[in-house]
Amino acid sequence: MISVNKFKLKKRDKQKLISTLNNNWISSAGPEVTEFENKFKKLIGKKYCSSVSSGSAALDVAFKVINLKKNDEVIIPNFTIISSAISVIKLGAKPVPIDCDFYNWNMKINLIEKKISKKTKAILATHIYGYPIEIDKIKKICKKYKLILIEDAAEMVGHKYQGKYCGSFGDLSIFSFYSNKHITTGEGGMVLTSVKKFKDKIFDYKNLCFGKQNRFNHYDIGWNYRYTNLQAALGINQINRIEKIIQKKKKIGKSYYNKLNKLSNIYIQKPKIKNIENVYWVVGILILNKKMTAKKFRNELKKNNVETRSFFWPMNKQKAFNKYNIKFRGNFPNSEYLSKYGFYVPSGLNTSQNDINYVCRCINKIKKKYNF
Ligand SMILES: Cc1ncc(COP(=O)(O)O)c(C=O)c1O
């Protein structure tokens, strides 16, 4: 089976992990956590950063430190990971989802202003699947309405938009280090900011809000979202080679694009649109003919030993929210289409040119078989 997203670690990553283990720094304290954080914030270009246990934890912390509470609203993408909505809901606030663009799959920026109300406190701008959202435009909207910008760059470590690193635009920004991300430490995440008043709060909320005078008399309700020194050890050398990682991802994406973009009824994103470069965190395929669903296509690929993954499920269609009678107003035709007709193909750092050639041959074969 060609795996959909196989991570790639080098010998020196593993050696660093072993030496850290031998030095007995196995929990969240330790020199590697500090080194990893310092390197990471320098790369992205933010003053402060704090590692956490996952990208989802990073979202929880980000919304907590802006003091999001009951009756507040947050604009979020409808087509994204569920953590985005859950982090808002857990604080008693209301996510207000926006449909995605049919072609770039990011939140549709021209729909945002219509959804802003007196209750809106923040906008969550997420870069989806490797194609940067035009975050400068969202920043302008935030300025106009005095809203906080939270940038979800979970899938974008090391990639740039208009010459600046993704994750450097938000008042707060977050990343993930799950095994399918550009830098992986198994699990993990990061919250970054240059705003001083957020900095200490980030550290406290990820660390149970320990008391300042009496350590175990906690001053607020926080979480244990700490990141371990062992995870940090695994990540340090990956930061050093991030540019190579980014080049490899772009190469994989371009190669698929060159082989598939001429096929009728198959849409694959361009490597570059209007000077915005795609890093292809994952290489997504959108079927433009309703004769063939993603589910059916994926099954056919599976029979040919090609592992794939379905696209995100839209927030407005989530079972989890139905269960609690949480409803989102509006129409979301693009995200609903994407969830039915979109899927992604093997595009991890270990995907070889032979794998890509084989997957593309299979796609051609299936298209011919079903004649669409
Ligand atoms: C855009 C986005 N944000 C946040 C997350 C959450 O990250 P994690 O899986 O580390 O919790 C993900 C996960 O893939 C994601 O794609």
C-alpha cells in the first residue's frame, strides 16, 4: 500500500531523541523545549512562542487567552478541522462558519463582512491544505472592525505568503506537529504571539494556571497541554532543514499537477495562482463530475493499493454538533461539494516519484473504466 502521508525522520533526529532520553529530560522541562521554541519563533518571526501538546490544544489556548466567553462570536472556516469550532464552543462562544472558495478551498473572504456582528470578537484565518489564504485582506477586515486575528497555520510550517512566513500575520497563530505535518514530533503544537499581554497567559493556561504564591492553589482553570522535551528533541533538526522540506513538498505537488491537470473532470490546484504559491501540504483532487464520488474513487484506488484520505467534513454537517443541537445559519454549497467529491492522494515527505507515477496511472485507469 502506498501510504497517504508517511513522515520522514533522519538518523540525526533519532540520535538527538536518544541523547535527550539518556540525559533524563523526559517531561516538559528541559533544554530542548527551550531550544525548539527559540528556533521556531525565530523562524516564523514572532516575539513569543509556547509549545503545546497538539494543534487542537493550541487553538484551545489561543481562544482562551483572548478571553473568549459566552455570547461572543468567532468567524471560522466551514471547511476545516473540527477543533476550530470545538475550541470556540467549549468556551461557551459561538462559531460563525464561512463557506470556502470552490477552487482554493480557503474561507471565502468576500463573505466575511456580512457575518460580522456586534458580538464578533475574532476571526480564525486558516490556511487550508497548503494554499495560503490571503491573510493581508483578513487583517484589514480585523483592523476595520477591531477584531482579533487568530491565524491557523497548522498545515503550513515553513511556507510563506507574500514573502513572510505563514503564522507571522495573526495576533496569535498556531501550528501542529502531528505526524503528517511538515515538521513532526509525533504530536505537538505551538502558539505564537508578539503581544505581551497574551504571552504569560498562554504559558499559564497550558500549564494548569499554577498559583503564583501557593503553587497548588491554582488561580484559574487551565489544562495540562504541556509538550515534552523528548518531542522537542525530535523536532530541532527538522527546523534546521525546513527549507529542504518545503522544496520537497512543492516538488511532489508540481509533479502531480503536471500529470493530472489536463484530465477532464479532475481538478488539482495550480502550483501558483496570482503569485501565491502552493506548498501542497496534501495534494487534493476534486472530481468535477457527479457521476463519480470521492468515496467510489477512493475505493478503486484502494483496490490498487493506493491509500487516500477524504477531505474535511463541513462544520454545518457535523454529527457532533447535531447531537447538541448546535446549528449554523447559512448555505455552504462549496464545502458540502468538497466533502463529497474531494480527497487527497499520497503526498507525504516519503512519497517517491515512482509512487506519484503509479498513483497517476491508477487515476487514469479508473477514469477510463468509469468513463467520466
Ligand atoms: C488546519 C488545522 N488546524 C488545526 C489542526 C489540529 O492539529 P492537531 O491534529 O495537532 O490537533 C489541524 C490538524 O490537522 C489542521 O489541519
